[in-house]
Amino acid sequence: MWPTFLLGVVGFTAWSLKNQFSGISLHQLGLALKAQPADRIVLSAVLTALSFAALALYDVLGAAIVAPRIPVGAALLAGATGNAVSNTLGFHALTSTAVRLHVYRRWGLRAGDVARITSLSWLALGLGFVTLMAAAELMQPFLGLSSGASRLAGLTMVTGLLVFLFWLARAPRQLSLFGLRQPLPSARMALLQMALGAVETAAATGALYVLLPADLAPPFSVFVVGCVLAIAAGLLTHAPGGIGVFEASMTALLSGAGRADLLAALLLYRVVYNLLPFGLSVAVLGRLSWRWR
């Protein structure tokens, strides 16, 4: 069932992208790539580094809850490489857990504890998504872009976050399913996850925003909401890196069909945010695996 759905999604997005960019020649794309200012590419790389630093810190927080004996350096390595690999290969639950297990097993962690740390990392990611989207929606009135719907959406998300924090503050919490136990953070730790997640999401979306053509770039608060939804759609399909789904969604959001400069920005973003961290992580893991033998 799921493979059929995935093939359907990939097929539809491939068709959509073909329609959106079919009129662009390789020569036009090459010119658009060359025209991208070097300082924007550097800024995108800096924001990518900030995003992955925050992703690595998710594991530091998760390990502090599940296995406090894990060294901070090991948690940073597992978080950064696990996310870099899963962001590119897709099937995040499988790939990110496998990479983390490869790192954490040197400190005696079993698959169950690694899965718990991974789940807490995903919780931080989700909290970051909601926190930043709530801030973006509530910021729009100050930019003259607000509607009643956006204000209501922002207030609803803030209310949900406050209720979650209040629930966590009343007593230590954990989830149990089929005999499996998942500890949850304290309210203080969850608040830290929200702040860290908002920074990570802002950096990840900003890494693309700085590459966009100026005439297509909406206010960042508007862009964040659409970009987060596009990222979430890519994650849900489990397509490698959300490829196709993310690009088609962003092109539709920005009304950039047929624009070589937008296609160039999307391709550069893939190189900077996906391929470079993936290549670096594979190299680091390969070297460490050789030393650990």
C-alpha cells in the first residue's frame, strides 16, 4: 500500500515539475546558476551549519533524558550525522535510527534507547515547526499582512503549546504503547526544545530564502509557513530528501513556474543543505568506523 502511494506521489510531483520547468533549457539554467551571488551561497551555507548545529543539540537533550551517561560529543555526532543522512536518503525513522545506533552502540546503548532518543529529536523538530509557525502568523499584523484566519491560527498554536507545557509541568510524563515506554521531557526541557527547534527551522528555511530571486521572495514570515508545510509534506512521503514534493510545493507557493532563477535556487539549496552535509557525514562516519574496528 505505502510503496504504491509513494510511487503515485513521486509520479505526480515529477509530472508537476515537468510542467513547471519544461521551458527552461540547460543553458538558461547554467546562466542562472552563475548569476547567483557568491555571498548568498556563503550565507546559505552558514545558515545550514546553524541548522545542523541545532539538529545535533536535539540529540544532546534527548540523550540527557534517556541515557545521561552519553558524552555530549557523541550525542552531537549522532544527531548531526543521523539527520544529514536521513534528510538525503529519506525513510527518516529507519535511516536516522540506524546511523544513531552505529554511533551510540559504542557507549552500550541498545536499539530501544536509540529509538527513544530519535523520538525525542523528532518531538523537538515538531515543537520547533509549531513554535516558528505560530510566531510567523502572529507577526503578520505588524507587516500589514494579517487576516483573521492567520491570527486565529497563531493563537491556536500558542494555546496548544502552552497546554502541552502545563501538562508536562504537573508530573513526569511518559507514553506507553504495546509495552514500549517513551519518556517525555520536563516542561523546562520542552521549552528549551521549542526555542532550539524554532532556531533550527528558521535557519533551515532561511538557507533557501536567501537564494530566492528578489522579486519572488515574500516576507519571511509568510515564506516560513509555506516552507514548513512543504518540508512536512516531503517528510510524510518518505521520498529521499522529499525531492520533487518540496520543489513542486515551493514553486507553486512562489508562483515561480518557468523561472530559471528559481530552479537554480532550489538546486543550489539541495547542494548546500542536503548533499554537502550528507557527503561530510558519510566521510566522518567512514573514518570513525575504520578507527573503531
